[in-house]
Amino acid sequence: MTQTGTITNGVVTMVSQVDSTFGIRTTRVIQLLFNEPVMQIRTTFDRVATPARTLINSNIAVWIDCQASVSTSSKVYIPVPSPSIFAPTNYTLSGDAYVGFNGMPPSFNQANGLISFGPDSSKSHKLGFDSGTLVLVGTNISLRMDAPRIPNATYTSGFNSAVYTAQYSASSPFFELELLSPAPTLSVGQSITFITTYSLFHRTGATTDAEAQKVPGLAILIKNHRDIVILPQETRRSRIDSVILSFHRQLNSQKLPRIAKRWALAWAIWIDARSN
């Protein structure tokens, strides 16, 4: 499908034609964070036309797939939320229907809130998760992908992240790290936006397991067994309103100058935004 692209202040924007079957136009905004090895992609599906009759009430989701050629010693790591909707296994094989069930990856391991496995030199595998973070440790660099799961949202296959592993040849395996958005039904004029973040790190650990523990933020996720949740804009607004009201009441009970109260209130809002 034909797309148009523009670059403004280093930010790439790609806009597709309207898909005649789904009535959807796709917009992708790609940018690098200043002075950091971090890329963010914002994908928006806009329903601008009525889809085919059989698709009017269908659920629509953004599905992002990052494929990476790896060495046989590479591994993926998935922090397990607590509680996981897939407990007690903490994963699902529902995605295996697309590739055929070939059992579990030989190197599959789950311990201390972390799932890990390497590629298989002879078979393909696909596992789904409810984690919002996927980490790939390679020979020289590590990649962390993030797209937090939205609580109580509908996901097409139940999982919001997945890892597929296969091989071009016995000595050339690859991983596909997949992240999915919620899957609402969209009427004409409605849209869904999905943000994925990719962070790179130089590898310094002697083993893949040791390196995984060095990936920023991963150890905290493992320790707390939870996802980092990014609230939808309208939810964040109501949350900020709640923070303002609660903190304002606390401040009014203190004997502080008005300017000090204003600075303290601004600081509380900033802290809340950083923590959520």
C-alpha cells in the first residue's frame, strides 16, 4: 500500500492510503529520543470509511513485529506480571496455531518472576504473554521493547506480547518480538493509537543471564512482578485531577506561604506523572 512520508525536526511521519477493506488509514510517527539510544513509534489507526459489511463489528488492533537475526547463544527475557492472567504457566500457546505446535523451546526456563529461552535450531515456537516488556540479549547489544498492557482492555488473542522463534538455517536463527494494542471496535471517525518504545544497550555481561539483569528497569519489574502502566490520556486527566484535589486538601491544612503551596502542588503532579 502506498505511503507518504515527511521528516520534520528529525521526526518521521508516514501516512498510508485508506485501506479499502477495513476503511482505515494508518499513521506512524517515528522519533529518536535526544542523546539516547531510544526509538519510539506511535501508530494510529483512523477509521475514515465504512468497512466491508462483515467487518463492521470486528475488533481492530495494532500488531507490531520486530524481527532480529541472532546467534544460537542469544536469549529473550520476559518479566512475569503478578498476578498473570495466564497463571499458573504464565504464558499461552494460543498463538502456536499459526505455526503448528512444536512443544516448548528446549532452553525454556522460568524462575523468580522471569521467563527466558533461546532459539531452536530445528523447530519454530511461539509463546504469548501478558507482560508489557520484552528483552532480547544478543552477542554485542541488548534490546528492550515496551508497550504496557492496559488493564481491563480487550486483546484479540488474550496476550499483548509474544515471541516467535524460528531459523533461516540451523546456524541462522531469528526472534520475532511482538507487541499488540488493545482491540476495540471502531466506528467511522474513531481511532486507536499504540506507542512502542525500543531501547538499546551495550552488552558488558559475560553471560546472557548476567546481562539481562543489567538491562535498566528489568530487575525492578522482576522484583515487583508487575507491569509499568501508562494510563490513557482521559484516565490520566482524571487521575491528575484527583491528585490535585487530594494534595490541595493536605496543603490547606498546613501553615505555609501561598507560593510554597503552589510549588509543592506542582511538584506532586510532576512526581505522579513520572511514576505512572
